[in-house]
Amino acid sequence: MKNHDECDVLIIGAGATGALAAAVLAKAGLDVVCLEQGGWVEPNDHPHYRSDWTWQRRTNWSPDVNKRQRPDDYPVETNSSQVLMWNGVGGSTNVYGAIWPRYRPSDFRKGDEHGLQPNWPISYEELAPFYEQADRLIGTSGLAGDPAMPPRDPCPTGPLPFTKAAERLAMTFDHLGWHWWPAEAAVISENYDGRPGCNGCGICNGCPRGSMSKFSLSVWPKALTAGATLRPYARAVRIEKGRDGRATGAVTIDRNTGETTFQAARIVVVAANGVGTPRLLLASDNLANSSDQVGRNLLHHTLVALEMWVDEPIESHMGYVDSLISRQFAETDVSRGFVNGFRSIA
Amino acid sequence: MASELETTPDVGDIGITPAASCALLADLIDVLLPGDESWPPARVVGVQAFVAVRLLEERGKEAFPRLMTALLHAGGPFDGLDEPARIGVVERFEREEPEMFGWLRDAAYIAYYENPFVGEVINAKGHRYELRPHAKGYPLPRFDPACHKPRHGRGRYTPTEQVRPVDTSKLDLENNRTRRWGLER
């Protein structure tokens, strides 16, 4: 088996987390290698330029891995939820909607609030400066000043056009006395960082223009410029560990050649999706699982969609799909019969 | 011989010809999207052809005899039936095969609104509608703070230092589960 030279940091998975980690760590001067089991998704690969894009995004370009049949995918057996993932450079940002709300201060303190989940080891205030950095790196849009959130820096670009659908919903929320605010999105409203601003096409299921921050267009170029090495079609099959139990690198199969190699690393970062990460840890002699919780209690991003019918044309096929957010019900109110809250996005 | 084909349907086993099978699907589409004086009927713009190809690609050749059997069981073929009877066939089909019906309905609607002639009708009615909007996008007015910035002053958050325990004693958390969207999904 061929051995690659040891690197400082090995990142497994070139999606959103892996891309950001690679960019930041490589820029800091570390020798970074990233393994990605899928390939690059070129802009012309996307269905956006075809007239059957609506059908394609329900099938071959569905965010749900079980609705596609792509060679980069692996099926996930589940009866409880859709499994949103994309195996390729940029990961799920190839097919996501890029809504970009932050966690709230109370989200980090659920242990104190009700004890049904632990507190985070960090607070919102500790994380906030990094939110700001990430927004600048990724390119976001939005409007500072939401009274339902802590103060924040202005977004790198201003809010996206307020669609007729959002206007209508805002009017309704005003009538109800509910909160609403222009939503933050990882979509640039004007040219930024070499990428064109959103053109309002309404196909918010990934974006080959890069107006929506597709990380292969927005973050990976920075990581590569900073010196990170990215190996597409390299499937990590097992993380090896030393006598001290710490990770020493990963055994990888090149999906094009079938060659098995070992990439040694001082530090291994597993960034392979909520399904792929525990899968790899469990396949690596139960690595990092002294708690016996790896692979248990998976909580997907819970999303409930509603359709609203109104008595006037609102041209909901135009513009960014989520230009309004309501945080009216974001904090816990036990009179609702449950803990925690939810956000409404339209 | 035909039954060994992997990607081509064979409806002969249920005693129906390909031509009749095609007509059954087209008639179903016609009931779903009949058209009127301005909207072209779905069968005229060929929706059934797109639905047939997508049925094959998504569900395989086995879906064809299953669909035809279901339509015949629901009262098809549609030949000679008046409109209420045609609708009745589709309603029975929907009741008896709700999942298959839902898939076909969605596939038909999507294929219809992908059609250039239908797109032309939508635009003629004064609604800008591009079949391939990503190429140039839609011209939308920029966000105007004077008009669009909220001035309602509503909204609150709980700062970190003000997070307090809530009383969960009245919540039946052990038994209160979302059944339809959780345990039974």
C-alpha cells in the first residue's frame, strides 16, 4: 500500500465544513490534505440551464440521497426522514437552499433552560466573531438590526429583493402582530468576491452561477490558493489510530484507479455529513466512541413545509426562495406543549 | 423475448396493446389537464410522452402493466365515456392507488408547465415566466430600505445570561410524540 507523506491536518469530506476548515487552516500555514469521495460538480453539470430543471431537482438532483442514483452516492436505510447529502466537492452546498440564520443565545444553553439536552461548551457570544468571519468568507446577504437576534455586523451584501410572496406574508404577519425580518442567506445580492449577484431566477437548489455560495466556487478556490491539497474520488474507508488511541491517518481507495493508499496526518478532521461521519468512525474500530453515542440520536435538520394559497398573483417563481424569516416562535414557550422553538421562512 | 427486456415495458401480458396502453395514459392526462379556450390540453402538447419516459426512468418497466391494470380496474378504458364518467374513473384510480396517482399527477403537472406552448400562454396572460430562467434571471427591484425595512419593532431574544429554567413538569414528554411525522413515518 502506498503511503503519502504525513500532513499536518487530514480533512475527510470536502463539503461546507471541510472546505472552511481547509481554507482557514491552509491560510494559517498548515499542510492540509482533504479527501473527497465524489468529484467536482461543474456549473454546466447542474440542471439549471435545462427546461426540465423542475423535474431534475426532484429526481437526479434531489438533495435526498435516496431519491438519486448517482455513482458518488451510497443509499441510506431510514424510515424516519429524508437524508440530505451530496457526495462531491462542496458537498450539500451543490443542492442546498442557502438559508443562513444563526443559532440564538438560548440555543447554546438548553441544558440550563430545560435539561433535555446539554449546554454547548461555548456561548453565542464566543461564537459570534466567527459567524462574522464565516459570513465574509462565504458571502452572505441580509439586514442587521433584527430585534429578535443579538446585534451583528452588516452582512457583506444587502438583503435580496423582497419578493411579492414575502411582501404578502409580511403584511399578514403584521396583521397578526408577529415578528418578521428579511432573511439572511448565503446568497449574494450584488457582485462580491468575484462572483455575480443573484439574478432572481428562482431555482434555489444549488446555483451554478455561484451567486448562492456553492462552496466549490466560493470557498474551495481560497483553500487551494492557500495551499491545501484536495483529492477528489478518494474514498476514506478507515481511520487508523496509534497505540495512544489517537488518529494517525486514513486508508483511502481511489475510486478511479482502485488503488489503496494511506494518508498519514498529525490531526484528522472528519467532516463527512451527519450520516457519513459516524459511519466512518464506527468503521474505524469504533473510533472516538467511548461514550457509545456515535451513530445514535441523529437529529436531522427538521423542516416542515406548508403551501399557502392567496387571492392574488405573487410570482413566487421569481427571486430567492426564502426572503423572509419570522422568529416569533423561536424561544421556548411551554404553553405550546413542547420545549424549544421554530423559525418560519418564506 | 419481450419480457426479457430490461428497459422497455411489456404490457402484452395483461392483454392490452401498446397503442391502447398509450391511449389510456393519454386519456388519464386529458382528465387531469383538459385545457380550455386559452390553455392547450395536456395531451395535445404531448405530456403523456414525457410522463411515460419518466415513469420508465424512475419506476422501471414494471410500472407500466401495474398502471394499466389499475386504470382498467378503475373503469378504463375511457373510450365512449362522458366527462363525468371519465372523471369517475380517475377518482377511483386515485382512491385505489393513491401513491401512484400522486406520482402521475405531479409528473403531469411538471411536464405541462415545462412545455413551450404553455409557457407562451402564461406570458400572454401577463405573467413573466421563463422556461429556463437561470440563463438571465428575472428583473426584480432591489431591496429598498425605505419600503422594505421592517419598522414594527417586534421580536425578542433571551440573552445568554438571562436563560432561566422553564417548568416542564406539565409536559408529557415521555408519551407525547409526533406520531405521523415521527414514529409512524
